[in-house]
Amino acid sequence: MSDINETIQESIEQAGSSKINSRVALFVAISATFMALCNVKDGNIVQAMSQAQVHSVDAWSYFQAKSTKQSITENSLKLLKVQNTPVNPDLIREYEEQISRYEKEKTEIKAKAEGFEKEYDDINLFDDQFDMTEAFLTISIAMFGITSLTQKKWLLYFAGAVCLLGIILGLTAFMKISLHSDFISQLLG
């Protein structure tokens, strides 16, 4: 335990004169600031995803209601046709028009519901990208902390590369350029 304390104490004493620590401080400040901006944008995206999902569920519920009405009308028409009593042809035509109208309305509602599902999927790509950005920047900040303690230049460069990858993912997400990686998403998901 005393070895760890001595290592930390030596690192603290050397910190004031270290160029690595100055670079680490700069990179940490840039990473944390960019991560905060991405976090705000990601929150907005999550809200938009929730809204698209709610609209999709509402549309599919409305589609189901129209399907139920259509089914009831179709069954009523069948019952009218199989009865042995005379039926007013206007009533049959009215039922057939209702069935046709329900079918048309269902087609329109289905298109809207599928549009909301597509909107959700499109937005989700950028949500994943912002999530990956946050993960890479968090890892880089932790690595910068270790770099500051160990004073290893190679670790500074590696942490900088991870940070740069996170910033690239974030910038492309801001610009709505999909760099979505299913492989990375599966690892993180």
C-alpha cells in the first residue's frame, strides 16, 4: 500500500513540471466539454424517439380499431345476405361503402404508422452514435487520468486516439452523417 502512496505522491510532485499533464488537462477539458454538448443533443434525440414511438403506437391502435369496425361491418353484411328475409339494397350498399371506406382509411393509417416507425429507426441511428461518442470520451478521460499518474507518452497518444474517435463520432452525429457501427453497438448493447 505504501508503494501506491509513494507513486501517487511522486506523480503529484512531478505534475507541476510535466508537459504531459498540461496536455492531459487540455484534452480532458475538450473531451468533457464536447461530451456535455453531445449529451444535451442525445437527450433531445431520445425525446424525439419517444415521441415517434408514441405516434406509432397510437397509429397502430387506430389501425386496429378500424380493422375491428371493418370486421363487424363485414360480418353484419354477411348476416344480412344469408337471412331469408328481403333486405333493402340501399342497406347492403351502405355496408359495402363502409367496408370500402374502412379499407382505404386503414391503408392511410398503416402508411402513417410505418412512417413513424421509420422515423424512430432513423433517429435511433444517431442516438446510438451519440451513445458511442459518450462511451469513447468517458474511456479517454479515464485513460488521461492514468496518463497523468504514469507520465507515459504512449498512453497519452492512445487516449488521444480514443478521444479523437469519440469526437469524430459525435461530430458526424451532429451533422447527421451515419457512422453507425453495428459491431460496436452490439459490443456496447
